Amino acid sequence: MKTLDPMKQTSHRRNTHTYTQDIQCPHSGVFGDTVSVNDGDSVTLHTHLTDIQRDDVIKWWFKDDLIARINREVNNSDPVYEPDERFTDRLKMNPQTGDLTITDITSQHTGLYQLEIVSKRTETKLQTFSVSLSPEVKIVKERDSVDLHIDIPDKQRNDQIHWKIKHNNSPVAEIITVNGKISTPFINERFRDRLKLDDQTGSLTITHMKNEDSGQYEVNVTIGHTHTIHKTFSVTDSGVFGDETDTVSVNDGGSVTLHNPFTDIQTDDLILWRFRGVRIAKVNRAAYSDPVYDPAERFTDRLKMNPQTADLTITNITSEHTGLYQLEIVSKRTETKFQTFSVSLSPKLKIVKERDSITLHIDIPEEQRNEKIHWKIKHNKSPVAEIITVNGKISTPFIEERFRDRLKLDDQTGSLTITHMKNEDSGPYEADVTIGHTHTIHKTFSVTDSGEEISSV
């Protein structure tokens, strides 16, 4: 994760990508139906045509590319789908009506779809559809951070990536990355020092959210010279923890059920659960579907959603499952409902006697133990130490004088030992351990001096 600082403006030129074929794409000149759909959902574009002839040719286009067609004169019932990677296993065309269904929609499937019906008996018919994604809703409290996720394929992460971000139609920032090097031709003064870009995944974090940061965000990410990803996010400030946010504390390895407080769920409601702004589970009750879970590795076999009540159970919770969970219930009959939950780990309680040692365990996977590991430790919210290990070599940019010569780091397991404990060492400890560029482990410990025998809980 890199904090963005203004640099000298970088000029660049974007080439256009041209697609050529032997059939001309129709242009109707005006928009037809406008459709808004949730990320990952499906949509059917209806032709509303009742007079399709047996020898008609039906074609569907997307942004000037032919994606599906039927020649009813040659083969009455078999649609032909063009070999377009974007739509692999996503298209289904009804040969009788011409309707087109697109499944598992993402930002790369949004834009203008065009239906063309070529007939020998009547004039050619054209119909257009504009498909867009409904904005993701992110509910945060003041001073928290919000992540705007853009998943960039591995093979394209070394390409030039050009970000353009807007908030309520006003420019926020322009960011360019090439081979991990970041330049910022423009950053709005209000967001200076508050933007962090993860150039590995494409996620953008806005820190220290304020009430005036609420509203609509637009993100355009151009990758190389091939395509642009467009995403929209709606950020709402939930204020302080209270009626709108339930706070839940759970033991490491324990389970928790987040209960939906709304009792008026309808039979055709869409129920969505998000974690840190990213969808992790959904149920479309109108389709009588079973819960669908996000394939993210951190939640594998950990989620269970009750399709009747919308309650979500998370099992075997660790530090990477802590944070803000958001429930959204989208209804055709009533307004959309939101509820947020803040899930945290209960501090581990360690009871020691004076002059003894205490070990704070952080289990780092073997395959990551040779990566750069960055420790930040606090005691009673005051910095204790900053420690960096690379291939077993340890450096200490900072150690608080009181803890000098009393910290021992096991660079194999990630465990930290504090020796010669004193009464003033009691209190809560926070440890943030960043492993490589992938993730940060956050752990809390509460240390109590027993004065007598050592015991542990």
C-alpha cells in the first residue's frame, strides 16, 4: 500500500483500440431502454417484438462488436456466440423472441447493447439498451477508511494503469502507475495525503473519512491500451456507532451471527452482505435462489446465510475477518434498508508476574517468512517499537526507551517476546504486522501483572 504524494505532472498518450470486421455495426442514434443492475447479477434485454419472421437474421452488438446472432433461415434454433473473452459462458439468446440474457455482470459488461433484426420482407429494425451497474453502497463512520476495489488481472499489473477519480462530478485525483512506480498529475487539496493505492490489486483507500466525503464516486481505470474499467460507489457516513451500527466483539477462532433487525422482508427482496465494501453473500428471493457466497479465500467455508431471515453467521473468526459488515435489503415495494455491524476480536488476556516474560504470538505462514515483515507495536496507544525483518535480517527504526533490550522477535514464527515485565507494562497492546505487500495482521492483547504466580487465560 503506498501513500500518494504529488509529483511532477506526467504526460501520456492513450492509443485507441480498433476492432474491424466485414459487417457494419448499426447505430440508431438514440438510447432505448436504460437498465441498472447489481454487480454479479443477471439481466435480460427484451426485444418486445412479436412479428419476427422465419427467415430473419437477428444480431446483438456490444460497443460496436457483434456478440450473438441467429440466422433463422439457415438454422431456426441455434444461436451463434462470438468468441469474446468478456462474455464467455455469460450469454443466452432466445431464438424465438430474440431476447438476450447476460449473466454475472461486471463493469466490463456495461455500456450500449444494440439489437438488429434484418428482414427480407420489412425494413431493418434497431433497438438499443444502455446497461449500467447500480452504485456499490459503502457505509462508513467518520474518521474511518473506505476501500474502492478494482481487481486488475495479474498479467496486466505491470502495464501502464491510469486512474481518474471523481467525487460528486468534481475531480479528486489522477494517478498513473507503470511497473509499480506511481505519479500523481493531480490530487484535490481536500484529499491530499489521504489516498493510498495498492498497485498490486488496484484497490484505492481513502483514509480519515469526513462527513463531506459522502456521495457518489466514479472511478475510471485504463489498463494499458486495451480497455477501461468504470466503477461507481456511493459512500454514506453512518455517523458514530449507535442505532445504525451494532458493535460485536468475539474471541479469536469463535463464531458470530449478525442478525437482521428488519422483520418485513418481502418474498422478492434482494439481500446483500458486504465486508469492507466488497460483497460476500447474497440471496435473490424473487428467484427462490440459495445463498451465493463470494469465492474470496479468507471466507472459505466460514459463511452461512439464512435465506429466510437474512442472518449471517461467520465461523472461525481471525483478525482478517474483523471490520465493518454491511447488510443491504433491496425491495421493489419499500425503500432500501441498511444495517452495519462492526466486528472486532476480544483482546487476549495475559496475566504475568513481575520480572517474567510474555510472548505475543503472530503465526506467519512458512512461505511468507522470507518476505519483508513490518511490525508496529503500541502500548496504551503509545508507540513501543517499529521492527522490520527481511530474510531474517532485523532492523529497528524505532524502540521506545523503556523497552530497549527487552524485545525479542522470532523471525521464524512472528512471535514477539517482552522480557522482564514491570507493573507499568500492564495494559492493552496492539500489534500490526504487514507481510510483504499482501496483507496486515492486526492483534490486540491485554496484559495484567498478577504480582504473584504466573497464570494465563
